[in-house]
Amino acid sequence: MNSKIILFWSPVKRQGGCSTNVALYASYLSHVMGETEKAVVYSLNENADAADYLTSNTIRNGGKDLLLLSETNNVSFKEDVLAYTHKLSENLDILGTGKEREIVSRRIMKMTEILAIAYDYILIDSVTGEGSDLNRLIGISDLVVVCVPQDKFVYEMLDISIFKNKKVIFLSSVHNEKNELSVNKIQAMVPVQVYKISRDDKVNQAVYEQEVYSYIANEFKKKSTVINELRELHNEIFRLINLEQLNITYEIKKSYDKKNDEVLPDSIPEPEIKVIKEYKFIKAKNNIAVINLSQGAGSTFISLNIAYMLKDKKVDSSVIEIPNKKMKADIFNIVCDDYEFSEKKFIKNGVRFYVNNNKKTCNWDKEDSIDFISSISKESNVNIYDIGSVTLDENINFLFNIIDVAIIVIDPIPYKLLQAEERIKSVKELEEKNVNVIYVLNKYIKDLNKRDIEKYLQVKLSSCIPFISPETLYAAYYSNQTAYQFEKSEAFHYSLSKILDSANILEYERKREKRGLKIFKWRKK
């Protein structure tokens, strides 16, 4: 079995919340794994650990029995291992260790080999500290989740070079929004993606009562804050562990020998800066994919117009064009009036655009997409990916690990609907990945029976974009503008607003606006 090992580790004792984070994530993973997949929690602590927080039930020391069996070569099959682990749910088990040093310290590698026989995912709740044990754990792990408190000193002292050539995520544990060290500030300090898990009274109560698994099961139905945070963390974990092996290096600072009393300036070596092979993607406030259900349905039209509507609402947004050989209209030729422009990024009327104006996209593959998307900056609150009619296969599916909302654009012409029968199946699969999928009908006219379209496709339409007259479109495109800047009808602007409402894109901005009382607005400048 090709098991994935996910190591949770903290550089500081009793502050990183490592065991609690493992318990929370394992509980969430249990609800989103495939039907045939199984995960196990393996804690390396001699004190309270993730297993203690997951359940208050007594857990037998199955690890000791498994080690004894392995010495007689009697552990060869999946069933042999499953017989000695504690079943928490149909797909999540706990390895009981009895907190014995033999299992949690001396025989870690052997124990991991045994668990790999039966489990798709091994979540290791490791102990704080550095040294040869940590290096070995990092070496066998597919991904490392570094649990760090909101303490700037901890980040400044952490030697990130120990993660050379490993996939890493930083997790701000026990995150407090009132703390001045925000996620954005942490992100600026480290070269990897940063996520957070907030700790409110409910989470603390679940930990205290040793019922984290039951707590997450209840919260999962409500889609509460902790579930949304775990979903974002999970999406990034799964995206990274399923990427092919990459040559990842980080900046390594070499220090001079302080034993010498006299140090000449020329003798102090410069920091060795190694080029990082980017493997992380932009995590904006919202990542939106706009997809055509049929060829030419209008994904580029929708992408451009909602971007400019967001700009008018003072929300920074970027539009990213995913190239493909079937493109009928490209963003570069629509909005850019500099035809000699050769850069991938340009700004027009306050909106950032990332395009590939190299028309040789016939052989565009997964690696090309990864390199292109990885080059995008983090400046925007909303990233809009214009996927268009790109085939939803392995060359693009990696992107949906960070997508929050997928806007599916439908062309109401009958033969276009008939063409969409196969593609709608691929779209439906996105919903299984916890992507918020909304359906938009483009080129809508009043005589059109949208209920028939909903019934035929078995979807619920969130918005209907009215048909825009050719005169308006020609005027916009000849001026290198969008219809949003020319079409003044309330119906058109209302239909775009409904898309934003359905996607909850403006929820963050609205919350921020509500912080101040209206009576004091005159103080804001």
C-alpha cells in the first residue's frame, strides 16, 4: 500500500497545540476520505496526546502486540494490523501505545512500516524537539505540518532549512484574530503556505472532555468556522501530497566562525540563497473558478465582468487565464491595448490580469499549468481563474484543491445543452470535493423557460445574465473594455451581484464594514 505519512510537529513545547491539531484534523479527515480509504493516528507522546483528545474510551496497547508479532514475521496482511488498532470510525483508527517508550521513541520507523501495510494515511503526532529522531521522521514523511503559536520570536528563531526538499505547511495554532501577528504577517515571514485553526470555548471544551471526534462530527453538519478552517488546511495538504516529487529548497544562512577574534569583512560568507521551486499556490480570501459547461458559453465574459464589479466595490481582484488550444476569445486581446506587450502580468483599470499570450498552447500540460499558476502574486483578495472549456482532467484537477467557488456558465442554446451531458458529470464531481458549485445562465432572454433547463441539467440556477446587445459588446471590445463598463441596465448589474452573493465572495468585506458604527463614520478618512 502506498501510504501517505503526514507529520505534525511543533518547535515549542505546550504552545503549538500539536496534539489538538492532529485530533481536529484526523476527525475532519474521517468525514472527507474516500469510501475505501483508511487513516490511523500514531502519537509519539509519553504524556497527553491526540488519542486522549479524540475519545474518552479506553484504548488498548495494540502497538506493543504488533511489535511482538512483527518479530515473529506474523504481520503481513492488512487484517493483521487492523486487529490491533482501536476503531474510532469506519475509516479512522488509533494506534494504542500505552505511552511506552519502546513504541513512542525507540521503534518509530518499524511501527510506521507496520501501519503502512493497512492504512492510506498515517497521521503522526510527534514530540517537540530537534535532532536525529526528528530528521528521520521528516525523512519518511510526505508532508510536514509545523504547528506554531502566534509568537514572532518563535518564527524568527526557527531554522527552516531542516525541511529541505520536503513539502511543508505552517499552521498558526490557537489562533487569535486580535493578536497583531496575523496570518498575512506570518505569511510574509516564511516561504511556505500558512493556515490557521482558531480555538474557541467549544473546541477547548471538546478537548477537555476528550470528545474531539464527536465535536467535529456535529460541527461538520453546521459548516462552522472550525470546519471551514480545517477544510482549507485539508485541501492544501491533499494538493501537496498528491503532487509529484519536487526539488524544494529554502534559504540557508551560513554563519561565520565566531571562535576567531578577528573577522575580516571578506571572510564572512554571504548567505547561500537557493532558488525555491515553487510548489504552493495563492490562497487569496477567495479562489474562484469560472468554467464553461459548453464551448463558448461565456466564462471569460463572466470573469471579466465580476472582476470589474469587485473593483467598484473596492475589492482587490485578479483574473488568471488558464490557456488551452480551444480558446475562442482570450483576455489579452480583449482588454490589453498594447499588442507588443510580452509580460504575463498587467494591470488595467485597477484589475490585475495574468495571461499567457504565447499562442502555442497545444502541448500545454499539468507541469506548464503548475509553473504558470505558481508565478501569481498574493496581492489580491479574490483570484478568478478563467478555466473556460479546459478539459477537467488530471492536468487541471490539482487546481480545485484551493478553489472555494466554481461558477459554471451555461449557454441556453439547445444543441449546446446537448453537448454538455458528459461535462456536467465532471462538474458534479467538484461538489464531492467540497467546492461550492453555482450555476449561471448566460445570454438569458425573458421568453426562455429556465425551469426546463434546471430540470434537464438537474441543477439550481443562481443567476441569469441577460442577453447583451451586439452593439454594446462591439463598443466595449473595440475600446478594449468590458460590458460592465458600457452596459448600464439594472438587470445586468443585479445578475452579477447575485453571482457574488451566491458565492459569498463579499462576506469578508461586509464583516469588515460592520465593525464601525455609522455615527462615527465621519472619523474615517
